[in-house]
Amino acid sequence: MAENYPVSVFHFTVEWGGTRIGFTEVSGLTVELQSIDYREGNAKEYQVTKMPGIPQYSNITLKRGIYRGDNEFFQWLNTVQMNNIERRDLTISLLNEEHEPVTVWKVKEAWPCKVEGPSLNSTGNEVAVETIELCHEGLTIEFT
């Protein structure tokens, strides 16, 4: 009899419209609905009604190791020209043991709003990791 276990978070892919590279971390896959308080003046109950408002999407953060001669994050950031920037759709897939998607997050109209280089430390023994923060206009989740 096969047991069901939760899916591990360490096996995922990101299709981001650039070179096929691996990311070490993805965070910010969050959708939050604003709450709107409403109450009619003649309501018999002395309380407000909570209604769903405009969805808000957290910025998505991608992290990866730095490779010599590779600055695709900065190249994408530098596409900004007079309030215009290259927007990309992203697909983030959480994979099972057979490398098949279990959960897929589809990000709409993403663009880089922040690129951060590594923290440098002369006594450190870590890999140099760069970070890109993406603003976007929508996030949908698909379960397979």
C-alpha cells in the first residue's frame, strides 16, 4: 500500500524567459484579498459586512548562484526606458520524484523591480548568490 506524503520543496523549476538556469530559492508566492468594510445605515445589526476587495500580489524573489560572465538579471533590469520595461510571464513548478509538476504557479506580466548582488565577506565560505525581486500583475495556481 502506497503512503501519501507531502511534496518536498527542494525540487522545482522556474521558466523565466531567460537562459535555462537553476534557482536555489523562490519566495513570495502570495495572493491576498483586501477586505472592504460595508454597512448600510438602516442595517438592524450593529456590525459591518466584510466583502472581498482588490487582490494584492507579493513581489516574487528568485535567488541563484553567480556565474562568471552572466548578468542576465541586470540586463533585464536595464530594459527600463521611459516608464517601459520588458515584461515576462513566469511558470514556477513544484515537481514530484518523476520530475512531473504537482503544483504550478503562473505569474503574469512580471518585471524586475530590484536586483541585489551577494553579501561579500572575506572570511566566508559560501557561494555568491544574487537575488532578483519581481513585481507582477497576477498569480494563478494549478494543481495537477
